Amino acid sequence: MRTALLKLRAFYLVTGLSGGILVPYLSLLFEHNGFTSGTVGLIMAIGTFVSVLTQPLWGVLVDKFQLTRLTLAMSSTVPGILAVVFDVKWLWMVVFANAVWNIFSSPQTPTADAYAVTSAAKSGASYGSIRLFGSLGFAIGGYLSGEYLAHAPLTSLWIPYIVISLLGGAIAWMLPKNDVRFAGRVPLRQGISALMRDRRFILFLIGGFLVSQTLTAFNTYFALTFQAMGGSFALTGVAFFIASATNVPAMLVARLVIDRIGRETTLLIASFAYVLRWGVQAFLPIPWVAIAIQVLHGVSFGFYYVSAVGFVYKSAEKDLQTTAQSIFGMICTGLAGIVGNLLNGYLIHYGGPFVMYLSCTVSSLLGSLCFFYVLRLGRTTRMTEAPETGRGLNQD
């Protein structure tokens, strides 16, 4: 079992590394090839939309035919090969390639998480001790990619990405067989009406949507705004490294924080951290400030991730757990990602970074108000009542 956990942690590390190499710089590559920021947002939104539609199909395939290892291998190798097409200058080709890229990469997080939870339970390890290697890999990948682009053309970014992606696929094939259930396969019709009658859950979803859509300002557009304010490729990598690296300790201590002050209060703190983060980047467009403020990524995203999954767990009945997590993922990851990419791409194109970050500040503030009312409507819950697991939100 130790060998299995070692391979699984290696898979998280390598796939996180490949994501850090490409994802933060993809918008820069598209802009370099002549696409406007608005068009970049459209490309990203279409890809997210397609991935939301195809995830249930992946769930059926993995559950029915036990294709865990094959799915994980394909989720790494196929996107790696498709990245070559991102360098073309035909819009329809890039849209198609990005859509297919999302189709094959989308099952990676829920499938790996389901595998990790099962393996952790069998070995006595914690899910967090496995999952943090993804954040660590993303941090290292973002930094190394920035250093690479400081000495190599942007159009060659697919070279290190495909190498690491193929390595991830190879590691997936070496994982032991494990009968797991796909985290995204859910009987939505049976549980959605019951959950939709819960006012706290509805307010939570609204707040989560308002906060989560701002994440695209970092995941998709930070590299563009950082270059606009005079930052270099190397420093862009440093910023992404700091942001992702802070997730590792944040996810480890979040359990203690939530156990002490409750999930709803932790959600409120995380959303206020987003308000501060976006506000500083709006009013102080200075490279070193933009780098330093990324230390809040752990408090904002890390605390939000853990407390949100725990809140969803406590909001649903035992037989509605997967349904609740699916609804949360569809709204706060899928829909929020689509709207965020389109809206922020439009804002940065017509108003510049200041307007985009100001909009994100307001959106996060409105999300904070929703979480405040969630706190007022019910008593605070405790982290010790929930398992240490959950669906991934879109970024490490």
C-alpha cells in the first residue's frame, strides 16, 4: 500500500506540474497569436462549458467498466498531445482543440480524488496528505515555466508540457487497480428539489458563484495583466509559485481553523481575503505588489476550498451527498468558470486590468455578504463532523 500511495502522490505531483507549466500562460500564448482578451475568454468559456456537459458521461464509463487507470492516463496524455495545436492562429481550430483538451482533462480531478479517498481509507493516510502534492506540483510548474519562457519563445511552451504530460500518463498506468466510484456521477433528479428548499444552501451557492467566478482573474488573466504592468515572464512564474505554494500549508491548517471557528466563519474570512486581494491589484498595479499579494491565495482559495466542501457535506442528507457535491461543482466551478472567463475577458479588453479587478472586488464583497447571511441563518458547524475529502474546484 505504501508503494501505491507513493505512485499516487507522484501522479498528483506530475499532473500538477504539467498544469502549472501550461495553464497560467495559455492566455498569453493566445494573445501572442493575435487573439484579443475577449476572444481568449470566449475560448476558455466554451472549453469549460463542454467539460461540464461531458463529465457525467465519464462517470458512467468509469463506474460501469472500471476504467480508472485508463481514464487517468488519457486525462494526462491526450491534453498533452493536443497542446501542440494551441500554437495555431486559426480561431476555429483553437476553439476545437481547447474543447477537446477540456473534455479529456475534466475527469482527472474527480477520478483521481475518488481513487485517492479510497486508497487513503485503506492505508490510514489522509486525503489532504495526498492532494497537497497537486498544489506543490502546480507551484513548481508555474515557476519553472516562467524561467523557461525567459529564455525560450512562448510558442515552444508545448514542448515541456507534452513531456511532463506523457510522464503523468505513464505513472497512471503503474497505479494498482482500484474499484472506485466516480465523484461526478450523481442522481440529480432525486436530490435537487430537497436541496433547493434549503435557504442556507441557496445563499451559499450564490456566494460561492460570486466568489468563484473571480478566480478566472488569476487562473486565466493574471499573466496578461502582470505583463501589462511591466512584469517579466520569470517574475510571472514567481507569482504563480507563491500563490500555489501557500495552498499547501493553508489546506493543512484549514482543518484546525474550521474546527475552532466553524465553516461559515472560515468562508467569510476567505471571501474577505479575496476582496483584499483583488482590491490591492486594482488600485496598486505594481509588479512587486502583485507578487506579494499572492500570499493571500492560500487563505482565500485554500480556506474556501476546504470549508465549502465541508459545508456542502453538512447541508445534505447522507443519501444526497454526491448530489449536493455535484450541484456545488456545476455552479461554483462550471458555471462560475464560464461566466468568469467571458465577463473578465470582456472587462479587461474594454476597461483594462483596473476595471476587471474592481469588478472582482465587488463580486467577492457580494459573495461575502451571502456568506454572512448563511452564518446568521444557522449555527456554525465543526470540521470534525465531516470527512477530509471533496471535489476539486479548478485551481491548485
